[in-house]
Amino acid sequence: MLLLGELADAPLQLLVKPAEGQLVHN
């Protein structure tokens, strides 16, 4: 389960982090 969670977290972080950056810059 931990491996599945890590695999799911990686793409989520790639999507969320840039989204947060856009919100901060805007």
C-alpha cells in the first residue's frame, strides 16, 4: 500500500506544486 501511495503522490505533487506556484505568482 505504501508503494501505491508513493506512486500516486508523485504525479499529484507534480500537478499541485506548479498549480500553487501559479496561484502565488498571480
